[in-house]
Amino acid sequence: MLSPNVDTIRLFLHVLAASVWVGGQIVLGGLVPRLRAEHPDSLKTAANAFARVAWPAFALTMVTGIWNILDVSISDTTTEYQVTLFVHVLLAVATAMFAAIHSLGRSKLALALGGALGLLTGLGAMFIGLLLRTAG
Ligand code: HEM
């Protein structure tokens, strides 16, 4: 069997944290309609409990993402790779921004748009991250 090395740990932590952030939003999206219909009082508790797990996970994607960048010799990469990396980081910043709008916003529009765009940009960051690894 192959042995793990530091790169394995770095990518494991990055992908684990990214999965909690993006996957958690998908799971919560599935739970919310049922909770709203059957236990509307529990919505706030569920949202707060999710935020306590999701934000530390997002912080870990940032820390491991910076570790990724330090590990990749940017000057040895192609312009295509650098543009793709820029889009990846931009989408990562966008998903956090929309999630913050979703949790701090008071209007229905802020809740709906923040939630939907937070998930879409998170999925985009995930896809483009995998593109960095698998393309080129
Ligand atoms: C929600 C936010 C994020 C998601 C969903 C995400 C997801 C991913 C995924 C799935 C990969 C592919 C890992 C693999 O090789 O299998 C990746 C790679 C990468 N990510 Fe992220 N990421 C996020 C945030 C960030 C941030 C904030 C940074 C930089 C500050 C970053 C920098 C990188 C770099 C440089 C790679 C390439 C690593 C390599 O090929 O060695 N990511 N990301």
C-alpha cells in the first residue's frame, strides 16, 4: 500500500473542510423545509448549530488553501493554472460572503439569495478546485 505524506494530509484537510462547508449546506437545505413544516421553533437552533460547525470548517479551508498556495510553485505554473486558481479563490471568498449575507440578512431576499448563491459559489469553488488538480 502507498504511504501518506504531508501533501496527503494537506489535501485531506482541505477537501474535508470544503466538504463540510458545501455538503453541510446541501444537507441543511434538505432539512429546512421539513423543520419549517413540522417544528418551526427548531429552525433557529438548527441554523445556529450548523453555523458552529460550518464557519470553523470554512476557516480550515482558508488556512489549508493558503498552505496549498505556498506548496505550489506559482512561478512554475501556466497562466491557465493561475487564472483557474484566481477563480477558485474568488469563488471561495464569494461563498463566505453570500453565507454571511444569508445569516445576517433580515429580509426574505437576503435570506433566499444569500443561501442560494452561497451554495452555488461553494459548488463552483469545489469544481474549480478539482479542475486545478485534474486538468492540464
Ligand atoms: C469553500 C471554499 C473552498 C472549496 C470548496 C475548495 C475546494 C477545493 C478542492 C476540492 C480542491 C482539489 C483538491 C484535490 O487536489 O483533490 C482544491 C484545491 C486547491 N485549493 Fe481549494 N477550496 C476552497 C477554498 C480555497 C481557498 C480559500 C484557497 C486559497 C486561499 C484554496 C486554494 C487551493 C489550491 C491552491 C488548490 C490546489 C492544491 C494542489 O493542487 O496541490 N482553496 N480546493
